[in-house]
Amino acid sequence: MEKKFIKKLKEALEIEDHEINMSDEFRTYDEWDSLAYLSLIAMLDEEYNIQMEEEEFKKLRTVEDLYKTTLKQ
């Protein structure tokens, strides 16, 4: 399931040139900007039916933090 999540994350953030690790801080990616934020929120909603408040999202730091939110559903 992690592999599927990482694949969807790479698509949402349009990452093609590097690997993603669960310990990565996704906000440090070169691809991270306001459009990437919106794409990630949309992916979480479409793929995992997760609607997240901005304050809650701000608490997430790593790819693993994001992944764990999908497991709660």
C-alpha cells in the first residue's frame, strides 16, 4: 500500500527525477509550491476521501505523516 501511495504522491507533485522516501519532509521538495499543495489536497480527497483542514495539514511534516492519514480512513 505504501508503494501505491508514493506513486500517487509523485503524480500529484509531478515528481519524476527522484525517489520519495517515507522519512522525507515533503515541503522541502523542489516541486513544493502552492499548486503542489492544492494537488496534494485534491489527491487525498479523490483517492482516500480525506478532507483536511489547513491547520491539521500544517502539522504533517513527512511523507509517512501523510501516509498515516490515509490509514485512518
